[in-house]
Amino acid sequence: MLYSDKVIDHFTNPRNVGEIENADGVGEIGNAKCGDIMRMYLKIDDGIITDAKFKTFGCGAAIATSSMATELIKGNSVEDALKLTNKAVVEALDGLPPVKIHCSVLAEDAVKSALSDYYTKQGIDPVPIVGEIKEPEE
Amino acid sequence: MLYSDKVIDHFTNPRNVGEIENADGVGEIGNAKCGDIMRMYLKIDDGIITDAKFKTFGCGAAIATSSMATELIKGNSVEDALKLTNKAVVEALDGLPPVKIHCSVLAEDAVKSALSDYYTKQGIDPVPIVGEIKEPEE
Amino acid sequence: MKKRFIYADNAATTAVSENVLNAMLPYFRYEYGNPSSIYKLGRDNEQAVIDARNKVAKALGADPKEIFFTSCGSESDNWAIKGVAELMAAKGKKHIVTSVFEHHAVLHTTEYLQKKGYDVTYVPINEKGLIDPEDVKKAIRDDTALVTIMYANNEIGTIQPIEEIAKICKEKGVLFHTDAVQAVGHVNIDVHKQGIDLLSLSGHKIHAQKGIGVLYVRKGINIPNLIHGGGQEKGKRAGTENVPAIVGLGVAIEDATKNIDEKGKKITAIRNKIIDGILKIPYTRLNGDRDKRLPGNINISIEGIEGESILLLLDSYGICASSGSACTSGSLDPSHVLLALGLTHEVAHGSLRLSIEDDLTEDDADYIIEVVPKVVERLRSFSPLWEGIINNAV
Amino acid sequence: MKKRFIYADNAATTAVSENVLNAMLPYFRYEYGNPSSIYKLGRDNEQAVIDARNKVAKALGADPKEIFFTSCGSESDNWAIKGVAELMAAKGKKHIVTSVFEHHAVLHTTEYLQKKGYDVTYVPINEKGLIDPEDVKKAIRDDTALVTIMYANNEIGTIQPIEEIAKICKEKGVLFHTDAVQAVGHVNIDVHKQGIDLLSLSGHKIHAQKGIGVLYVRKGINIPNLIHGGGQEKGKRAGTENVPAIVGLGVAIEDATKNIDEKGKKITAIRNKIIDGILKIPYTRLNGDRDKRLPGNINISIEGIEGESILLLLDSYGICASSGSACTSGSLDPSHVLLALGLTHEVAHGSLRLSIEDDLTEDDADYIIEVVPKVVERLRSFSPLWEGIINNAV
Ligand SMILES: Cc1ncc(COP(=O)(O)O)c(C=O)c1O
Ligand SMILES: Cc1ncc(COP(=O)(O)O)c(C=O)c1O
């Protein structure tokens, strides 16, 4: 199981670690039994993600994908963030071992989950915009 | 399958190779199908084996045991030669690999066969003295 | 704090020792003959294999005729278990007793046999990671072909009551195999005295090369081949002998079984220091019995963080360690051994195994005791799970 | 005549090349990590295994996913044959087609399967040591699970019509395995183009270490494990990877498959010179087809003398050679390959195999051509059998 240098870098020096107080959107995905929990905090001003932070319990890939996902959406519009795919996260990390692909799915879902929370807080039903977010299977 | 240095020596420099013309006893044992044939020639004067020679088709052990057997009986009495066992040949060669023990049996039998011929030539029934000599099984 | 390089994963694999490599080297380019060949180059190789076999036999208290070289511990386990299964099936015995926390080389083999119609009983372990011989006794039936219980566990290092189990097997007339891959070179073994019928070991755990193993099979037990072919290993294991690796294993086992007691004392002391140091971190626990344990094994669960992330961060500090067994580090399931101990999935995910040897210095130990808490603190600082643990505790 | 040292038994085993040893060396004492381990020392080892797998795949025209490292050619043969047998038995197919002159790693495996209730057809060879594809076609039945035919014979070096046989198998919907242990590195192989489903090779025949082999298994064929356990080799072959040997095999196969044609021409020329030289001895014959033959293989029967004695005497002249296959040189039976050619027991007992490579010089060849007749003359001089041959001829 081989991690790219990018994964190792984003694991050892994760970007955007921490919490955002009074975040505009917070999402959590995963569970401890599976070995991965990601929580994502977003600060959104005028439809632009001005800050993103995460807290993650999980393997190196879980932490690296969290880090990369926050990097990819920071400074972008909510619309662009909605288009974030797990594939984009994997590519930005120069690949992930097959057994770790699910971590990138978690990262995508954590972003979506935070955006759902953002829409809900705005009084907008998130489902037509963000879609249903499935919890990972145990 | 390990050959002792003695076996290698008796194989590469076999003693008593050849034939004796007008030998007093000649014996042959084995067959080509099995991969071993030993023929032994004895010169016997006054009950003493004054010369012994052999011709052998066979593996290294077959040649080495032929060589050693002739060495062991040369200069001895016929009675002593009759007591030659395959075990004595093996010991004199510092051992033989288990799969090659049968060669030492052939050497013992070749000596016995030559002695039988000697007794027969003397008009003496060899069987009570030398015993029956079985051909090796195929 | 100056960065060090500390290899603390000797249970996963070991470096080939200088002694072993020196013994092996001539057999690559100069003494390369096939041991089955009749010329001197071949015969010298055969002699080298004989010498190595004698060394292995001596180290185990066995007869050289009972020693069969294989390609690894896994092959030995497979051969022993499938071999006895096939042998005894002919006598109508198709039941195997093993334990829940064996290495996958055993467990996946028994699972395979279950699919082939064999019946397998998995004896439990207690909360200290030990097997109760009484449980083995109860599990044995009239149709039991084999009991296979590991000598020492690869993850938590617990040493099992092998002699008691062997005695029970003998009384019941059942063959007894032990996977001693983790035990050889660390505890004193005498297969004849201890009543062991079959034993597996692996070279790369004791500073020989990867890809060489041994199966000891007590005289009189004639299991069928796993690998058929040429006449090597008395016709019981085909394949041109891996002479350099075999020669190296001979040296390695001789070295490893020298001064086991002395080495063990030294390692145990330093191990205990590390254990005590790490256990100062809140929400941690030592897995496996503290005393009936391999001298060099440390296995600690650390709540709130995940094992792989600990390892990667330790690696950035120059410490090589493991979480669960190396073979399954690619997998997502928490260790079956830790689950068998009764740990929850959450806690089992966060385990750290350090397996040390007598080359580990006091300074190394101090470094480990300094680094591990740092790494833990860092990971907990952004772990949503840790947050929950702390909040629940308040 | 100055004594030389000539290793002319490359079909038995080869020396590890300098290139290969240099590639292996770092992995013994420095890059010793377990490829399954997560830290850099482990990951670097995993990368080394990936690189080697790519090299093997490239040399065979296969996909790296189709390459499985094993411990030897024998294991590969056993795994392929038992694996397909088990796989297809589930579909009611319990018949195997092979040939009379396979290596024992194949023959003893099929004999084992016969005892387990499988049916096996042994296709004959002709007097030149070649298999007629039509015979294979005729042998295939509705319940045939596998055809396994060796690529090149280890004793007489004959190269079989592999593509034709593969084509027949494909038409009949039967899996095709080939033991290419003697062919790899000597003839051009492209498993996909040639329609080969499974292929065995062994490292020590091409200057890699003993104790490393490969089984190529075409994508989509899911044979059960021979060795169960950890997740190595995509879960299909357990056991900690023998990284140094694997790395060495990668280099060895790259080197061996470079300039096959050029090397082959050079070796063939010198081989033919030796063959012609030895055939000048009366009462000798070349075994196996002269053209459809491995470039380096010489196999000659010499009447009136026995093979082992030839070898020992050649050894005293510094020439390493073989008679029949090395694995059975401890045995007393004449080669099953030579008997299958139609030789009598007497003649089969007296065969000499020289297997040469491109390091053999013209001077070496001259030395061989000078020494062999001397040795033969010497042994015939005290052979009672030779006497008979001569007398009968007169
Ligand atoms: C044709 C053939 N198949 C299989 C083998 C077995 O290879 P290994 O010794 O690597 O098991 C050999 C060599 O011994 C061989 O020549
Ligand atoms: C207890 C135990 N059994 C078996 C094995 C398998 O050994 P190998 O990797 O040599 O196949 C290992 C190590 O991986 C082990 O720790």
C-alpha cells in the first residue's frame, strides 16, 4: 500500500487543522467503528468559502484527504465546492492506494455535509442542491 | 548424496582395474538395466589371493566399491575373502550414501561369485561354502 | 531532541545480520551449485545444507531428519495443517482445534479447510491474551485430527502454555502443531521435551533472509507434500534448495538461541521502562499479559486516535512501529487479535506495537518515551473522537 | 592440456550474476523493511517489489497484475495444476492432459491428483522429443480441466509447439499451463500473444537466487491459493515477500530477455561444435531434435558406460555436467525423459547433459571436445558392458 509524497506531506503537515467558531456550516461523516471520522467547518461570506477547517480521526489517507479537500474549496464559491469530487481529491494527492479510496469519498461527503448544514442554517432545503449523503457502510 | 573423499579417490584412481588372463576365479554380478555390472578376476595360489582385478560398468560408488573390495581381499586367504561383508567395504570407504549401499552388496557378491567359480573349477560344489548368490532385483 | 532512527518493528521483520550475510555471500556467485548435482560444486552445497539442518535441529532439540526447509512461516503453517488434515481425514478425523487469535497463515488455512468440509473449533483467549489449556481439552473430540495453537502471539506477544497443551494432546492422542514464528530465538524451545509434534518457524524474524522457513515434523508422522516434485528434503518438499538462505538460517538460529535468558532479561527491563513511560499517557492500556509475554513486545491501545496515523507520524520522527500485524496493515478491519481480547472497534483501531531487541539503547528508549506522547497529543488535538472521550469523562 | 573450470550445468542452476547480486545487496541489511509496513522503510520495499513485478510482466508480455511471486518453479507448477484442478472440479471437470516427459514438479503433482480421483492423460513424445499437437487435441475431453505441457524440456532441451497447443486449448475451452522454467530467457515468450493461460518460471535458472519463482495467471482466472494467510500478492500467496530475491529476479529477467536472438545464435554455433565433436566418439547419439532445441542444450547418450561415472570423471577435469535432471541424480532409475524417447535402460543410463551459456569460450569448447572422449575411453576400458558391445559388433 503506497502513499504518494503528496499524501505523506498532507498527512505530516495537514493544512487547515482545527475548528471555526461560529462556523456557517459544519458537517461530520464516518464513525469510529469504521476507523474514520471527519468533521468539517466552513466560513462562508457572500457565497464564497473564506475559511475551511477540519478535525479528523483516521488513518493517514483520511487526514491527508481532509487536508486536501479543505485546500481545494477554500477561496472558492459554494457552487464550485459542490462540484468537488472524490476523484479530484485523489488526483490532487497524486493518487491513493485502492484500499484508501473510500477516504476520499469521506472527504467529499464531509464537504457536502458541511454545505448541507450551511443551506439548512439559511433555511434552504439542502437535499435538492446537495443530494442525500449516505453514511459509509460498516 | 554425499560421497566421502575415499570414495572419490577410489573412483578417480581405481585400484586393480583390468583383467587377469587365465584367472583362477571369475565372477560377474548385476545387469546393465539396473545400471551396474561388476566382473571380478582372482588369481589364487595355495589358498592365497595373490591378485584381484575388476571391470565395472556403473556409477561412482560401483567403481569405488569394486576397487576397495579388490584391495581388501588381495593378499588374504580365500577363507578371509569369504568373510568379506558389504559393511566392511562401506566402512573402508568411510561410508556410502544410503541410495548407494546396494553397490557395496554387489561388490561383496562379485567376490563371492568369483570364489564360487574358483571352487567350481576345483571340482568343489561352491554352494555349501559360498552360499547362493542372488542377482539384484531389477 | 535530536532525531534518531529506531527500528522497533522486529516482529514484522528483521534486518539480515552481518554474520548471516557473510555466511550467505559465497553461495550467490561462487558456491552456486545445485545440491543435487554430483560434482564437487554441488556436493559442497549439499554439505552446507546438511550443516544448516544440523544447526536448526540443535536449536530446537530435534533430530536433523525432522527438519524440513520451506519458503516461509506461512508455507510451514499451511503444510502442517493441510498435511495433517489430509493424513487424518483418511482415518475419519476431520476436526481441528485452534484459537481465535492465530496468525492469518493459520486462520485462513482453517477457514479454507472448513469450506472443504472440515470442522474447526476456535478456542477463545482471556482478557490477558492467554489460552486456557482446559478450553483446548474441552474442544478435543473423538474425531479431532489436530490441535494448532501459536507459541507466542505476533501482536500482543503473549506466550501460551504450550507444554500443558502438548500434554493434553498427547493424552488424547491428537497431533499438536505450534506456530512458533514469533517465539523462536526469544524463548527456550525443546520440541522433544515439550511434546511438540509439528512446529513452524520463519527465518526473517530472526535476522535470516525473508523467504526461508522450517517445518519440524516429529519422526513417524508422514504428512503428504504441499509441494510435489523433485527429491529435495527427502522427497517431502520439492524445489531446488535455497542454499544461501538455508545457510543463513543456520547461522541466524544459532545466534538467536545463544544466551536467550540473558538477552531476555536485558530486553524485558528496557521494555518495561517503555511500557511504563507510554502508559503515563491518559486513556491508554497495555494489551496482553505483562509477564507471560515476549521480552521485546509492547502493545498499547491509545484512545481517540487511529493506529496508522500514529505510525506515520512516528515514522517522521524516525521510529518504525506497527499497529496490528504488518500483513494486514493494508486492510481496514481492526486487528482480530485485539477484538478477541475484548476491545471495542474504536479502541482496537488505535493500537501501537513496538517490538524491540537487545540493540535498543537506553537513549533510544528515552527517545521513544518522549516522542510517543507528542505524537499522541498532536493527533488527539484534531481528533473529533478524542473530544467526545474527554467530554464524556468530564 | 591445462585444466580449466567449466560450468556446463546451467540447466540445473546458475550463478547469481553480479548485476543481480548488486541489486539484492541493499535489501539484506539496510532496506530490510516489510513491504506491508506503513513507514518509509516498508514502503520503499513495496516499491521495489512493484518495480520487479513490472519487469517480470514486461519480459513475459503480461500485465503486472497477472504476476505472482512464489518460492520456486516447483511451487508454481504445483499451484497452477492443483489450483486449476480444484477450480474446475467444482464444474465437474476432473481430467488433466500433460505429457510423459514433464519435470517431476508436474508429474508428481498429477500423480498426486490421480490418487485424489482425478484422471490424467499422458501424451507421448516422438523419437525426437517433440509433442504432436494433434495428440493433445485427441486427448482433450469434455471434462478436461487443464492441459499442462512444458515449454522446453530440461533434459533434452526440445522446444515444444506451444502456440499450436495453446490454440487447440482455446478452441476447446480448456485452460493451458506451461512449465517454462527452462525456456524463459532462452526463447522469446509473449504469454498474451501466444495464448498461454498460466506459466511457471524459476529465478535460479536465469541467474537470480534460488528460492524465487513466478506464476503468471491470466486475468480472470481465479485459482484458489496453495498457501493461505496474509494479504501478500493480492491475497493469493501468503508469506512475507522475499524482497531481495524478488528484486534480483526483476534484474535477472530483464538481463536474460535482452538480445535473446543474438545470444541464441552465438550459443547455438558453439553448441553445435561441441555436439559434433562428441558425436565423433563411436556408439553415441544426440538425444532430442537438433533444431527445435534450446541454444545451450547438449544431451548425448554414450553406450557402454554409466552417466554418474562420466560426471565424476569430468568433475576431476573441472567440467560440471549432468546426466538426466539434477533433482534425481540421487536416484537409481534412468531418466524418464530418455526412456520416453525410446532409449533402452542400458543406453539411458549413459547419458551426458551439458547446458552452456554465452560465457563459454571457443577454448572451453575445445577443452570439452578433448576431455569427453578421454573420459569415455577410460571408463569404457574397464566396462564389461563395452566389451559386449564391441564383440557383438564384430
Ligand atoms: C522444467 C523444470 N520445471 C521445474 C523445475 C523446478 O524448479 P525449482 O527448482 O525452482 O523448483 C525445474 C528445475 O529444477 C525444471 O527444469
Ligand atoms: C505468528 C506468525 N505466524 C506466521 C507468520 C508468517 O511468516 P512468513 O511471513 O515467513 O510467511 C508470521 C509473520 O508474518 C507470524 O508472526
